[in-house]
Amino acid sequence: MTATHSTRMLILGSGPAGLSAAIYGARAGLAPIVVQGMQPGGQLTITTDVENYPGFRDVIQGPWLMEQMQAQAEHVGAQMMYDQIVDIDLSERPFRLTGDSGTLYVADTLVICTGAQAKWLGVEGEEHLQGKGVSACATCDGFFYRGKKVVVIGGGNTAVEEALYLTNHSHDVTLIHRRDSLRAEKILQQRLHAHPHIKVLWNKAVDRFVGGGTPEGLVGVDLTDTVTGEKSHEPTDGGFVAIGHHPATELFTGKLPLDEGYIVVEKGTTRTAIPGVFAAGDVTDKIYRQAVTAAGMGCMAALDVEKFLAEADFEQLVEA
């Protein structure tokens, strides 16, 4: 027999945004249910050293931080469901969502915190060396490469911005791009080319991230010239893949307005185009994509939910 769970506040995703929303929602007495999704804990569960989350003097581990957030959310009354949503009906309230397990979730409000994942190259050594020199976030990890040689792979705004940012820590930054021109905005290109500590390798594709040393870490990248086919090797201590992000919004295509795949929210809020549906964190944030900003948006979503439900309850009382 199919199980049914009814809640005033259903949260999809269990990263910093989802768990922060759960903490605030639970403390407001909304007894939220969190459907954790494919990657419980979100992107931080595959992040090793975290040094920029407020409140911790020393470096902490991403998985540990998410364990603590989940424990806090459960302690104040949030319920965790190890499930993945496969179908949604947002045509009317209460909203109805179906999990991969067959479980039906009936919710007065919905908070979407499904996040966004970095796009990877899919080449040899990339996954193995993640956290050991290979990263997809210069803002998160650039600090660990002070005074070291780093490369950035990509040709759009993200890649150029990450290369420029990394010059705050490194005097030897190389941008690797598979074409002979960049897609980034002209002003960013001007800053890049004018910077004395950045060089560009044109028409180069990364074939492999090369590990070495004890303990093992990234020591270089193997390249192929996309015009001549010539092979080469570029030594480096850090490799930053900057080819974009993919928001987890497939379920909402055709149901909510999207902008380049990201859920559109009303400026300054977490409200979407459907009353009672809210979005927070990287699923709606194409600019900052940080754990602390996602957590802040999760708080905003819970406060928006609380206000929405209070107004809806008052309207029902008046009508009665």
C-alpha cells in the first residue's frame, strides 16, 4: 500500500539551503518534511576542506558540516525522507508529489532546494583527483593554492572570472581554452589579457589530470591541440574546471519559469510564479553559488513560507 505524507512545508533537497529552511520551518512549528534527493547533504558532501563557512576557526570537512546541519534540523523537529521526487502536480494546493519509492507527499507549501551541480569534463583523473588539486570552485578552494601554479579550464564568463580571482592567491595562472577566442564578456576579456599574471593556452583540450607525489595530488594536465593534434603537458598544482553549472530543475520544466535552467524568483524573495512554491539556494542562484548564501536563502524561504501560510490561514478564517 502506497504511503502518504501530508505536511504544511515540504522541502526538496538537503544541502545548506534545504536544511536551513528546515531548521527555521521546524522552529516555526511547521513540522517540515525534507526529501533528501539523490545526493543527501548536497555538494558539500563531496567537498573536503571548507575554510570559508562562518563560525569555525579551523578548516572543517564538508561532509561533517552537513551532518551537523542535518542533526540540528532533526533536533528541532524536521523529518528526513530518503527519497527522490519523480513526479509533481503544482496545479492546485495542496501540491502533490510522488517519490521514487511510490510515496505520495501532499504539501501546503513547497520549497525547492535541489541545487546545481558543476559541469565536469569527464576526462581521466578528474574524479579521482577532486579535492586533491581538481576543483570546480575557485572562490571555495583558491585560498589553498597561495603561491602555487594553477590552471583554469573554460572560455566563458565563469572561467575568466575564476582566473582573475585566482590572481589574488597565485602569480602563475593559466587559462586553457579549446578554441581560439573566448565567449566571455569583452570587459572581462580586457581585464584578463591586461593582467600580468595570467597567460592563455589557445586551442587546447584537457585529456587527463595527472596525479603524483605522496600524498597524491595533481601535478599537471595532459593536453591536445584541437587544431594540430599535438600533445603537450602543463605542470600545475591546481586545476579549476569552469565550464558552467547545471541546475537540478528537470522536474520543473514547463511548470515554473526558468532562466537558463535556474528557477526564477521574485526579486528580493524566494517566491516563484506559483503561490505557495518557493525556491532557494543554487537552484535559483546563477551568480554566487556559495554554501553560506544558500543557507541564507533557505532562511528566507522559511520566513516566506511562514508569512504565506499565516495569510492563507487568515483568509480561510475570514471566509468561514
